[in-house]
Amino acid sequence: MAVIECRGLYKDYSGTVVLRSVDLEVREGEHLALVGPNGAGKTTLLRALAGEDEDYRGGVALKPGARLAYLPQHVEPPGDGTALEFLASDAAAAEARVRAAEEALAAAREREASRLLADYQAALDAWEELGGARAVERAGRALALVGLAGRERTRARDLSGGERGTLALAKALQGNPDLLLLDEPGNHLDFRGLAWLEDFLAQFRGAVLLVSHDRSLIDRTATRVVELEGGRARSWTGGYSEYRLSKLRLAATQGADWQASRKRIARLEEMVNRAAVLAAAFTKRQVKANGSLGQKLRARRRQLERAKAESVAKPELGSTAIRARFDGRGAGDVRSDFALIVDGYAKAFGPRVLFEDASFEVRRGERVALVGPNGSGKTTFLRELAFGHDWENGPLRVVPGMKIGYVAQDRDGFERGRSIADEFARLGATGHETRRLLRDFGFADDDPEKLVDSLSGGELNRLQLARAIRSGANFLVLDEPTNHLDLDARESVEERLAEYDGTILVVSHDRYFLSKVAERVVLVEDGCFVEFEGSVDELRASYGPPARREGAGGFERGRRGGVSIEERGRALALAERSGAPGSPDRVEERILALEEEKGALERRIRAAFDARDFKGARRLSNELEELHRDIERQYAKWA
């Protein structure tokens, strides 16, 4: 049974249509992921379903008696209340209503008593449901549950963005909702916070509609993916991996049909033109005498009109955003085996020590992920590396011949008031070269005249990658390079970085991205750099499965989709630890080889699309489906 549904939902902003005709149903206990390009209307749809925006056409129906909780992207706690007060505020408001009902009942005349008694009982029931006299105690337990123990007396508005989102989620759960509407709940969460959110959603037994760019989160928690594009919704069974595979297969089939319909239309157009030429060569009397010629021309034109009306649309795989090639940027002329040597690095802000005598090394050509909690100093370190490195002296020694290309989270390295064209002119690029390069990074021809200050977060990330490539960087230092990018753009960045033969040091919360790009993990822990012996998936698995929990929302352990990222990581970790003769090593080698083959096959499918070889794309997508099943079988041996 549906807990919420919408039919024919239409929404526009000043004449720009965002939702054209959206039909969507979320069934009880179902976990859905809502995906689509930036600007597709995902937040708009969530707000309409949540009742936050009623300015639309169409219908939205919530199951009678069902409780709904909505968590927006940005949470701004009101006033100066503490985290504990924020969490208990609904219970406090409910208690105030109980006291007001008591006073009204005490002052009521006899004929009003029955109605006021019912009001009092309803207010009392609502208060008890939120914890009643134990609401503050319950709020304290909830803070501990979501990892905010010890922050009870901290002002809610002083918490980090990720902590505020987690706090708002804990508050939403106090009403035991039947449906959670979550808009980018992983924003601002660090690696451990994302692992906690993933485990929580996997266990939550109510229905969930989740907007997220985190592909690992979707893979782990979603039973269905709903794609919003062109103002309409389309549903796909399974998590992100299944959605992507199904979409590739469908596009390959649609591409072959599109080519066939184009050939048919071209043949009919040729026949119509030939018949029209013959008809024009006859006089009106001759055409009238030879009636079959006119009939044939009219029949061919009707055929052509039907063929055009029934033609298959050209398949689109989405905006890949970045088409520039990153290969050929290596450091072949660098003689050292190392790209970076960090020796005795220290950093503090007043009494707050971020790093103390921290050391690690990055070898030439390596791809290293730097992982650690929010606030541990990762961005500070990358900024100092980009702007304050040396070779002869100091703790940050970049090997001579290594040229750093830095992609920052913000506008570091750009001068305010300068245009995009100005920035590339500083690198010696002509106007034509700048436009050509920017086209490959998803920009329009008139974009070079834009001020850098006016760019969105996603545009800024693409601009910084373009600048790094234009500068000839052979050492990419990337700080959250996929922030603000939609799923298609993230995949294109991954594909381009797969071609890059230089050195990469990257900070990212996107675990799917890291598992594709990074070969080695370095943890930031207690002011030091600690080398983790394993992959990103093994790091995720090292946190261990969560304990079975009861309480807010009634946690219940459940498995979503196929083999989870956690199970995959645990499989590889078990293979590493196990000493069984032969098989664990063979399984691990087989998994790694298959994953590498999968990435190469996906790139070949996209190349086939670009070349309009849809038959080849369909054949390759069949191979990809079989490869996907083989990968699942290998992981299942250890899951």
C-alpha cells in the first residue's frame, strides 16, 4: 500500500517548467532514491510531497494517519537553544498545550467540559508520544545514538553543517515517522558520519524517499531508483549499480531503434521527393489522367508523417559534462620515485593542534585518498601543500619537476573580480583556446566572459579542473572535486581521472568516487598521518556492522539491494586475513580484476555511444550485465 503518492504533478517558476507531469508512489517500508541532473526539480518535488510548497497543479495524497518527516538540505536551528533543547522542543511545545488544556478544562462550564476533556486527552496523548515527562532524557539518548554525545549544551546553531543535519534527523525520528523525506542528508558528513547514515537507513523499517548524489549510499539503502529528468519521473528497480546497468542497456536498445527509424524516414523522404519530381514533370492534365501517380505521392507523404510521429527519440546518457582528456600529463621527466615527502609537519591555531610531527610519502604516479573526520585539518593541509610547499627546506617537500594542479572547495587561487577569460589568459591561453578547452568541460561559448565570483559550486569545480589541465599539472591535489556535481558529471570526472597518468592526492566524502580513483588510503588521526593497509571499501568495513538498535523509528536490521559496499569491503578484508590455501587470494584477485574490467567496459560503451555504434553498445551492455552478475557472485562467496 502506498504511504504517499502524487499524480500529474506540475510546477513552474515564472514560466520555466520544472515538473511537467510527475507520477510517483512510495509504498510502505520502501526505500527510494531520487536522482537526476542539477536543476531537475528533486528538491521541488520533495517540498511538494512534504507540504512545504502547495503552489502546484496535480494531486498529492498521504495515507490517512501516516506520519511524515522532512529533512531539508540546509538546517538552521532557530534562536540560541542548545542541541538538547532543540531536540526536545516539540515535546516542550506539546507539554505547553497540555498545560493550556488543563487550565481551560479547570475554568470550563459544565456543558463545555466534554469537548475540552477530549481536547485535553488529545494533547496529553501527543505529549506522551513525544516522551512525556521523560522527553529530555529521551532526547539525550537520541543525541548519543546519532553520535552527538557530549554536545548537549552546545548551541544548536554552533554545530557544523553535518552535525546540524544529523540533529534534525534525530528530531524527525522522535515522531516515529512512517515516511522520511531526506534531501541530501549526507552533505557535510565526514567518512564516519556517512557510514553511520548508511547503516541507519539500511535498518530503518519505515519508508524513505532520499535525494542524494552519494552512489554508495544509494547502492546500500535503496530498493528502487526514481530518475527525474525533463520534468518527468522514471522508475528503475534496485540500487545505483542496477539503475546504471539498466539505463545503459535501455539506451543501447533505444539507440538501435533510433537508427532504424532514421533510415526508414530517410527512405520515405527519398521516395516522396522522387514522386514529387515525377509529378512536377507532368502537366495537370497528365497527372489527372494518371491518377495512380497522385495517389502514390499522397500515400507516401502519409507514410512519412506516420513514421516521423512514431520515430524513436535519440537516446541520451545524460550530460557527462567533461570531455577533455587527462592522459599524457605524467611525470616521465621526474627522476625521483617520489612526488611528495611530508616529514614532521605541524599545524596549530592557537591552542588547537591539528597536526604534530606528522609524516607520510606519496610516490610518483600514486593515487592516494586522504580520509579523516571533519575538522581534522585535511583542507588546511592541502591548502598549505598547494601554496606553501618547498623542496630544499620545510616539512612539505614536493619533488622538483612535479607541477601541482589544485582543486579547492572554495575560490582559493582566484582573484576576485576577474573573468574566466582573464584567468586563462594568465596561463597564456588565447580566447579561442580558452573557449575550446571550456567546451570540453561543459561550458558554453559565452561563459568565458562570466566572473569567477558568479559561478556555482559545480561550475567552479569544473573550472578548476580545466585550469589544472591547461597548466600541464602532473600532480593533482583535489579537495572534494565532486562536490555540487550531479551523478553524470561525477562519473565523467572519474572516467577522465582514470586516464590521468600523473599523481593524485584527493580528499573526498564520496566513497564511490574514492573506490574508483584511489589506490591507497592515508588516515588523519590524532594529529598524525596513518597509512591504512587496504582499500576504501575495506576502511568502510573496518568500522564494523552496527549493533542492533531499538528506539527512534524502531530500528530493524535489513538488507537493501544487492551485495552492499560494507559486505564487499568485509569480503576483501576477510580474504586478506584468511590463510586458507589458495582460494581467498584467488577470489580477491578475481574481484579486483573484474572491477577493473567493469570500468573499462563502461568506458567502451560510452565511446560506442559517442560513435553512434548502438549495436556495439548493446552487445557491450550485455557483456556488462553478465560481468555485473559475476562480480556479485564473487562477493557473495564472502558475504
